[in-house]
Amino acid sequence: MAYSLGFFAYLSLKIRATLLRIVFTLQNRRAFRQDQLLAAQIPVTKQRVRIPSRDPGRFIVADVYYPPSLSNSPTAVPVLVNWHGSGWVLPYHGSDTLFCAQVAQQANIVVVDADYRKAPEHPHPAIFHDVEDTLRWVGSKTPSSASSSSSSAALPRFDTIRVAVSGFSAGACEALIAGSVLRKALSHLLTIVAIVAVYPATDLTLPSAARTVPRPVNPLPSFMLDLFTDSYVPDPSQRTDPRASPAHVPEEEFAGVVVVVTADGDTLAPEAEALAKKLDVKGRRVVLKEVKGVGHGFDKGGVEGGRERKAREGAYEVAVEELRRALET
């Protein structure tokens, strides 16, 4: 851990991040539980694996979802790697369980839902390294070679020329980086053909006060956005690093299919839409879906029959359709 801002600045971030984790965990417990119960009804198999990291003795936890039809597949199967939302701070691994289970079943692919270290304890580039290590594992290992805490059954082999990445919020930022910077760097190991980014943060150089929309819905407060950014990349001079801000990645490095889902009540929407428009060039398929009347994190929990549930259904439907098309499943 190296902080140019000094120990006391780190201590301040640590205290505020800890308090925020407690508040958000309590606040979102019911929503996550609702989604877990819905996911449990989807006929997929979920297996916990530990992915070796670059640090000796340290592993990255991931949940692998696959439909039963693929359990004994004689051929390699396409894979989606997903990273959860967190503001790079909150311990929310598993919050995308409904999305992962639904995509695995409906797109008939394997989904790897990977965790990553959190800031401020592990600032940039620690999270980038975890994302890279996960993709290296996907590209060079079969699931059966990883240790598992829930089952010894072998998973189907990954088809390393049919790989997609996805994420939500901060995880969507990481997916965009994975599908561009790491897509190029790891092209000898795997081929990333598609990106699905749901309400992503894309440009850490933007001041929080500049993140506005005409009709905000439960917007993330400026102090919280500042805490997330300061924790993740405490040195402002590093916020243009393409490994942290996908808006600063050359457009030609992105995958051939990019799906961006935004909410018109989310203050992060304008930067996500700007990136989608920048990437919409000849030779690349860009799908920009704007969901009306909802805010950041609209797909988590929600009341049955309510606006958020309907918005989630539409967003996940687009993701499944585009993943099936890109991975030819």
C-alpha cells in the first residue's frame, strides 16, 4: 500500500469506508436476499472456486455458474466473467447472483462471478491486478484445475476464443478495462469478444459536482463519490491511467461488441453514454440501453411488479440477447 497523501489521509478514508460498509450492508441486506432467493429457483449449478493470484498464497474467490446441460460437455464452452458493483470499496461479491444465474441459463454459457480486493486498503492498481489474474486463469486453466470449497465435480472447459466480460457500477468500470486494456495485453491467452457494462463509472477525472442529470433518482451523494474515487485512486495524477478510467483508453482497443446500460436517474449516466457514443464506430456493435425512471443500482431487489423489477427484466434481456449473439450460443 503506497499513499502519496500520507498515513492520516489513509486513516480518514479507512474510517469512513468502514462506516459506509456497515451502513450499506444493513441497508441492502434485504434486496440482496430477495435476489438470492430468486436466483435459487433458476436451474443452474453454482460452484465456489479459488483463483490463484500473483501473490504467493493469496487467492481470488469466484462463483462459477453453469447450466446442467453443460456439465458433461465434450467441447469447450463460452464464458462470461463478471465483476460486481462496490464503489471499489464495498464487499458486495455475490450481489449479482441473479444476473449470473439468469445469463448462465438463458445464454447457455458458463459465468464466472469474480471478487477483487477493495480500497482504501488496496488502492489502484491492486484491483486491476486481480482482474488481470482472473482473466489469466480463465485463459490458461480449466475450472477443474482450481480448488473448490463446494464441489469436486469438474466443470466444462472454457472456450478461450469466446470470452465476454461484464460488470455493474465499479465492476462495470473494471469490465470496460478488461475488455480493452487487458483484451489487448492478454490476446495470446484468450479472446474477449464482448463487454456488458451496467451503469458504469468511466472517468475518474470528473469532479463529483459535475455529475448531474435532469431528473435524478436517489443519486449517489457527492461525498460518497469522492470517497470512492479517493479510496480507489488516491493520487489524482493517476486518474487518467487507462487501467483506472476506461474513458481514457484508445477506442480501437475495445472489444467488437459493447453493451452499455444506463439509468436516466443515475448521475453516472452521462459519462457512460459519452463513452458508448465514442465507441460507436464502423466495425463495432454498440448497444446503448437507457432505462427510464430509475437510478443507480436499479436492478437490485425491488418490489414485484414495480418499475425497478420491470427495468431489470428489460436490461437483463438485452444482456442475454447480445451475449448469445456475440458468443454464438
